[in-house]
Amino acid sequence: MAIMRKIYFDNAATTQVRKEVVDKVAEILSTEFGNPSSTHSVGRSSKSILENCRKEIAAHFKVTAAEIIFTSGGTEADNLIINSCVRDLKVERIITSKIEHHAVLHTIQDLSSELNIQVDYVQLDQNGMIIYDHLENLLKISPSKTLVSLMHVNNEIGNILNINKVATICKDYNALFHSDTVQSVGHYNLDFSKIPIDFAAVAAHKFHGPKGVGFAFVRKNSGLKASIKGGEQERGLRAGTEAVYAVAGLNEALKLSYQHLTEETNYVKSIKNYFKDTLLREIPDAKLNGCCGDDDLSTYTLLNVLLPIPPEKASLLLFQLDLKGIACSKGSACQSGSVSGSHVLSEILSKEDMLKPSLRFSFSTFNTTEEVDFVIETLKELMNS
């Protein structure tokens, strides 16, 4: 019996772990089982690995090791930062957008209802780009202590925030700035010694590392406090015994991503553009959502495609693609159980277009143009069936 081919175009949800990372994780699991908080030699050995990883990770962003706080991933980092800004730094007002990841939006909504925090949403243009003048106007109108939380790369439509511009605007108005950089770290160089950002969230599994590990960048002397209570691990900001093997995997994945950044960026960009060009040639009525068709305004790693398919056919499209061995998504993997549709697309698409299927195809260095050809041909077959 023929084995069905597997084509994975859902790299914005998670990525294939590099072999070198698997080997590093296995090595640490096999040889370094000590608790890094223990003072004996076995514990000190694990502690040394943990702190060396912290230093190497910090070096990528031109920050100090003390500003890297290991977490279980991006969601925990976002929660830690936003919750502590309100509860410990006495932030009274949060400015965000309606197309943020739910790790940010749901946390802010809870704080608004529980603690009566004021929430303002910055306006978006028709493609979902932040209107920077409106952000500045929002910061002008209130003296309240404010946190601005805006993601660097949108996980559904790929729009890129001008993170340096936002950080500078926030600094000008004495506002704190947090950015979910989950979709950009490992894909873009970020120098936090030059970008006046206060907080960022990162997840290893978005750049070919293991799941269940990430970190919060917390600018020194920020005043944040732990949301997970217990021991004094992670500079007192995140209690719990660190998963040294996972941190080592994160560090290895980040190191490899930046070692091969130029060549892999060029390769993945070529896959995306080949997909875009082939799609629009073969299915000319297809549309690209947001700014994902613009290499300057969106990430090179994804396309969000609106297909000219009637609603009665649209409901089974992902299932039919899966039967063909093609993995993609309708939006964020974190909302895969939702029946309400994408909160991101609902902000930029008409009601009519929301009834048609929009699919997110996201790419990595493991993809090929042959896979693109197969996907486009499959889409054409399904549309004409």
C-alpha cells in the first residue's frame, strides 16, 4: 500500500525540530539530571548549563543574562508580563489592538473585568496595519500609567509592526511597551540594546526548537514580580525547577537559526513567493489577506489566502486537504476549536468574505517547490469537484 505523502505548511503553529536540537536535548536528558537549584556538584553542573544558555541567548539580543527569564513558552511569558505590569507596577491603562494573540487579548480582558483596567484599541487600516498616529494620540490624551502591548509579527496575516517606531513613541510618552515576538524571534535580528522595548515574549517551537519552553525578556529594574509562586528560580520571577534539557534545546535552536539566518530567510522567502505567484496564476480569483503579499510589510514565512469557494464547500476544505496529506490552518492553532472564526480576519474582511474560506500557509526551510505545486493542484481539484 502506498504511503500518503505529508506536506507540512503550518509552521506558524509549530515547526519541525532540527536534528541537532533533538540530539542536544537527548544529550542533556541522558547526562545532566541534576536540579540546578541544588548546591552539590550534580546540581551545579545543571546550573552551569542553564546559565551558559542564558548568556548565549542574551547575547543574540544584546542584553544582559539577568534580563532573560525562562518560561514554558510565549503564552506564559505574555501572561507574566501583562499581569505583573497591572498588579505590581500599577498600570491603570492598556493600549493594544484587536488582532493580538489571545494570550494577550484574553489576559487583558480578564484584567479589565477584574480590576477595572481601562483598555483602548489602536485603530487599524484596511489591511490590519497599526495606525501609528492614532497610537500617539491615545498616549497623548491620558496621564494614566500605561502599558502598550502590540505584537511584532501577526501570527495569522503576517503583518510586521515597526517595533522600533512604537518603542520610541512609548518612550516619548513614558509608557511601558510589551511585544509578543513569538513569530519573529529566530526569523529576524532584534537588538534590544537599540530598541527601547521593556518586555517581550518568545517560544522555542516557532524556530525549530522544542515545545514547552520559551522566555520573557524583562528589562532590568522593571519591578515585575512572579505570577507563579514557590522558589526563587529565574531571578524570583518564575518559580519552579527549570527544564534544563528544554532550555538547552531552545538555545541550540536559536543559535542555529541565527547562524543560518540569511540563507534560510532567502530560501523560505523564495518558497513563499513561488507559492504566491503560482496560486495567483492558477487561481486568479484568490486574494491575499492583510499585507502578506508585500515582502516589506509582512513576514517571509506565511501567506493568508482567501479562496473563491462558496460557503457550502468551505466547511470541509481543511478536512479534504488533510486527507490529501496537506497540513495548513484556518488561523491560530490556539483557536482551532473555535466556531466563531478568526478574530483577526473579522477586523479586516467584509461579512461576505468571512463566509469564504481563508487558509494560512506558513513555510520553513524544510519545504520545497514540489510541495507547493502539489498543494496548488489539490486546491484546484477540490474547488472544481
